Amino acid sequence: MTQVLEKPVQLGPVGEAVRTARRRALLEWIAVHALGVATALFFTLPFVFVVLTSLMSDQQALTRDLVPDTWQWDNYRRVFDTPGFLTWWRNTLLYAGLGTVLTVVSSLPVAYALAKFRFRGRNLSLMLVIAMMMLPPQVVIIPMYLFWAKQLDLSGTLWPLIIPMAFGDAFSIFLLRQFLLTIPNEYLDAARVDGCGEFRTLMRVVIPMAKPGIAAVALFQFFYAWNDYFGPQIYASENAGAWTLSYGLESFKGAHHTDWNLTMAATVLVMAPVIVVFFFAQKAFVEGVTLTGVKG
């Protein structure tokens, strides 16, 4: 009986190249996902630490424990019961909400004009907008404070921070202008042929197509106003009734410098609205930021 010996299959050059490519693709997949997981942990772990500390007892918060022995959800109620905390919330919502609306409403027409109109001095106007973006607010804070506090007697309120937003914001104008450049002019020409004026074209054609860019600008402005510490410190520090969460949190931390659980609970309550807003609007935000760089 003849015994047939099977020879191992020898891979040719093409098969070896395919095997090498698959191994390389697998290693790249592992490296990319490992980097992604490490990056996610880098940004997530500090927030997890803050949340866990906020749920500890007063004594355990001073130890090296990372997980609460008992979950003290009552810490958040104690923070809300702090005198003035709800007032800080109301002031912050007024500052961030009204300021965002005024910024978008005032910046959109300017961005539309810079993106779609042809007029003498357009490039100079755009250069001035860019120059204003590079101007730190600390440079003009003294004359602005003298104007709002001494001339208009608005010191101790948030109105010196809210009213200027009704006159446009350089960063918002630039970002919206970049996005509006991606809208084809054919849509605007068609609206004009149908008898639409510039205002109606802006309202009926441009705004519906520019929703991602508007969402990105609104989120940027909302986050800026919500986290703003410098402005309330300058204009509202002398009046505790006009404090915002960012400035009031500093006072809260000074009053509870040994109660780290309460300080962390207050920090979570300050961060939570921003996280929730971004979670629900992240698709429009990412799309708007991405498309603003399509054209220069």
C-alpha cells in the first residue's frame, strides 16, 4: 500500500504579501484603538474622580480612598441649599442664554455680508475682524470698565458683559463667514430671481442651510459665557447677587475648603449642563466646525 505524503502548501509572493498586509492592518487597528482608549481614559478619569469624591462623606473625602463607602447623594442637596447657589445658576443662565442669542443674531448678518456681498473695503473689514480676534480682552478692559461703570453706572451687574454681545463677536463672525462660503451662490441667485430681497434670502435660504455652523457658534459662545470667570470678576464682584457659577464656585470653595466632597459636588453641578448640552448637540457642533474649514 502506497502512502501519500502531503506537502505543506507553499505561499507564493502574492500570498505572502497579502498575509503581511493583513498582519500590518491588524497591528494598526490595535495601535489606533489602544491610543483611542488611552486618550479617552486621560480625559474621563479626572471627571470620574470628581464624581466619586462628590459622593463621599466628609471624613472619607480627606482620605486616599477612591470609591465611596456609602454613596452620599445628600451632598448635592446640601450644595443647592447653600445661600446664593440658585441665584448663581439664574445669573449664569441669563448670561449664557441671552448672550448666545444676541451673539448669533448680531454676527450672522455681518458674516453673510462678508461671505456673499461684493463691496469696496470687504477685505479690509475681514482683516479688522481677524485683528479683533487676536486682541486680548485684558488690553481694553480698563477703558471698557470706565465706560460701563463710571459713565453708565452698570457696575455690579452682568449687563456690561451681555450688552456688547448685541454688536457681534469677531470669532463668531469669522466662523460663520467661513461656513457661509460653503453655500453655493446658485441657491441665493435662485431666491433673488424669485423676488426675495437680501433679508428674506437670509431668513429663508441661508439660515436653514447654515444650521450646523450656527449651532457651532452658539455652542462656542454658550460654553464661553458659562465658564467665564474674568468678566464677572471685573464687573460683578462687588455684588453677590450678580455672581455667576464660575465666580461663585470660587467663593464656595473658600467657604468649604476642608469639605472636598461638597466642593466636588458643586463642581459637578457646574459642569453638568455643559456636558449635557454638548452631548445632545455634538453632531451639529462637529459638522459645523468641520465645514468651516472647507473654503478660505
